Amino acid sequence: MSRIKVGKLRRKAVAPMQYYLIDFGLSCRFPSYEGRGLVLGKVGQDKSVPELSKRIPYDPFKVDIYQMGSVINRLIKVSLVLSVNLAKVFTELL
């Protein structure tokens, strides 16, 4: 059996990663972009959304933008915590 030798790849040789942020816990279906409307409801993962209401109609697209910002904010916080923890680990190893 022959072995295949694998060398290091340059960063430019690797395809870039793509991330998709989808479905933030609230989904509505409209017949078309023009046919969209306001909705009611207080169901979802993120309970901090100020627009959510069972009585006052709100724009679900604005709620999606709010929730996307919330997800990005949490990702930044997690990455900062991880980088601080990794820095501690590496300095302790030296």
C-alpha cells in the first residue's frame, strides 16, 4: 500500500468558510414581499425583543434584524471569552 504525502496548504489555497444565520425562532410565511404584513405573538427564543406583543401588531422583519444583532453580540462575547481563556492557557504553558 502506498502512502500519499500531504503538505501544508497555504491560506489562499483553502476555500473561505461561509456561515448562514437562519431561523431565529420566529417564522411567518407571506404570499409575497408585497403581501407581507404585521403579526401578533410573543413566542420565540429571545425574550428580550421589545416589539413582541400579543396585542400590538409588529413587523416580523424588524424582529429578525434585532435577533440577528443579538446572535452576533453573543458570538462576539463568546469569542472574547475564549480568546482570553486561551491566552491564559498558553501563558501558563510557557
